[in-house]
Amino acid sequence: MHLKLVALGAALTLASALAAAPASAQTAAAARGGAIPASGLTAAEIADWLRGDGFSAVVKPDPTTAGDQIISTSVDGVDVDIYVYDCSGDGDGRRCTSMQYAAGWAPSGSYSADKTNEWNRTHRYIKAYLTRGNSLYGEYDLDLSPGGTFEMLNDTLVNWRSTARDFKTYFGV
């Protein structure tokens, strides 16, 4: 009987602690495997998701499109900007139903159209392109909703990380 009371006391203490946790922490914890809202995610929610996985994340204005935001992070030594698309609403509450991981590297004589085309033919997730100035970019697009989950979002990050390592090796960046 004493063990049952101790277990009940521990359970009540845990429940009390969880109830006292900030709403954002509860939301982030619940969201780890839950559904992404049909209206999509805000840039701040994407940044929170990254931070929950131990990455830095900064939300900043998109200099190319007024009203849009970019989430900047670093993944395995690669600076990555996450662009959000198909957004509705205004300001920080703007919800977006798709996003894109994007990374770029300075011009190099070792990049070529043939090598870039070969990468695109043989790799599924990150698509490469060269700018007119011969800078190299890799991009990975995905839909968040309808039907997206945080489990799916976590999987895309695993795919990005794995493929980005191959990308860096292939292009020597």
C-alpha cells in the first residue's frame, strides 16, 4: 500500500510540474510527433522546432520579399536559411504551408554545369544550381500542410543533413 501511495504522489508531482510548465514548452513537446496545423506554421514555430532539436535559429526579415521572414540556422557546419512559402496572415503571425531549406557557397572554378546536372540526376532531395556568378546553391522544398506532421518535419531534417554531407563531399565545399 505504501508503494502505491509513493507512486501516486510521484505521479501527482509530475502532473503538477507539467501543468506549471509554460504553454510554449507544452506546445513544443506535444508538437514533436503531432500534426502540423492545416494553416501551416509561423516562422517562429519553425525556429522553435529547430531549437527543440538543439539547433540555433534566428527569424529575420526576408530582404527580397517585403513581409516574408527567413529562419537562419547552422546544421552540421553549413549555414542554412529556411524560406517559407504559401503564407497567409500578417506580421509574425503569418502562417505558411511550405518551406525550403537553402544553402549557398561562394564561387569556385571547381563547379560546372555538367557536375551540377549529374548531381541533380543522381540525388533526390537537394537540388543544386549555379548562379551566373558561379555561386553554388542547394535547395530542398517541402509542403508542411495539409497533412504534415512534426514526425515528417523531423524526417526532412534527417534527409537534409544526410544529403548535405554528400553534397559537400561531391562539390568539395
